[in-house]
Amino acid sequence: ENREAMLNSRSNRLTEALEEANALFDGVCRAREAALDAQFLVLASNIGKEKANELHSEMSAFDSTAFSEDLLTFMGINRTEETDDSEDGSGGFLPIDAWKKLGEEALKYFKRAPVFHYMLGSFKSEPPVPKQRIERQKKASRGKAEQAMPAQLKKMEESHQEATEKEVERILRILQTHFENDPNIPIGFFDFTFDPNSFAHTVENLFHVSFLIRDGLARIKLDEDELPVIEPTKASGGAEEDSRAGARNQVIIKLDQREWQ
């Protein structure tokens, strides 16, 4: 109803209506009231847009020719020394420092970042070295797949194996030496393997002697007193016994520290 009055540039009716709507909005409690407020906002926006379009600005339009004349005057053009081949086509002469003068003046109205200087020159940008593509091997079946072992563990395993083999050979030489010196006197198994001062050394001796029994280089039997004795096997006899099935028997014995004492 008051559309024409609101469109008047000297009227504040639109502002007053917006302030009244803001005051009424604090009491909105129903959806219908909120919808009416939204509808009013649309109407007020349209009226405000029309009111802005009817405003006439008294600012003059930008004249590029007048701006160029003022710019040349600021740069110090000399109209008396006219040249036909003038670069700017203005029919005048520009001083050598004309553009420098314009640049120094323009710097006052623009913000710029400080100039960056290299301390040791710029870095050469070289393309990255392409990585060699490694083709993945197909996974073998679990039964045939070989388990990878670190090199350090392999070396440790090889060193322990070599040490065990050397110790087994040393014990075999000791056994053979005792047996060759007096083959009629049996060598007690406990006297040969047990260390009365070290339970750990005793276990190591039993461990190494077990390799001799497994490989058929020595055998254990009972003497007249039902005590175990150990003796080295003969080369020919051992080979003949190995050829027959069931020639060697291996047993597991239990030994704790109490029994060792």
C-alpha cells in the first residue's frame, strides 16, 4: 500500500518498516509468523533494489582522453619539441626519466612485498631421479615358500653351528684317545660327561655327546653293574650297523640340578 512512498529517495519509511519487523521478530513463536517475516523480507529487498536503481549519481564518467593528457603533463611532456616519429603519438617529447617518475609516484599507492635476495645464488631445479620399478615376484605356495631370514641371524646361526660341530669333533677325539690308551677299561658315561663344578657345562656335554650317538660315532651300553658306559664305534662296524634298520636307538633323558648334585 505504501510502495510509492517507500520508493521516494527522501523517505525513510523502508528503514522504519525494517526496524519494526526486527522488533516483531523477537516474539515469533509459530511457523506461520516466521513465513510472514520471510515474505516481508522478500518485499523489502525488492523495494530496496528499485529504490537503489532510481538513485542518480552526480559523478562524472571516466574520460580516458583527459586522463592521458593529465598523465603526459605529469610526466613532463614538452609540446615545443614535436617529432613525427614520437613513440606515444602525442606529438611531443617525453624526458628520459618520464616513466621512472611515473613509477616512483605509483609506488606510493601500491603495497608490495619486500624484494627477496639469494645469499648464495638460486638453487638449480633438477628433475628428480626416476625410481626403478621393482617387479614383485609371485608368492609361492606356503609349503614351498622359503622363509626369509635376516643376514645377521644367518651369520649367528652359522657361527653357532660351526661352534657345535667343532665341539662335537673335540669330544670325539677325547673319547677315541681314552679308548685307544686302554680299550679294556670302560669309560663311564657319567664320568665322561658330568662336570661336578658346573651344571650348565654338564648339560652342554650331554648335548654334544647326543650328536655322536645320533651319527653313530659312539654308543652307550650297560656294564656289569648296570651303569652306562660310552665307547667309540669302529668305522666298519658303524657303517654295517647303519645299513640295517633299527640298528641305533635314541632316548631322551631327564636331568635336573638335584639329580646332577
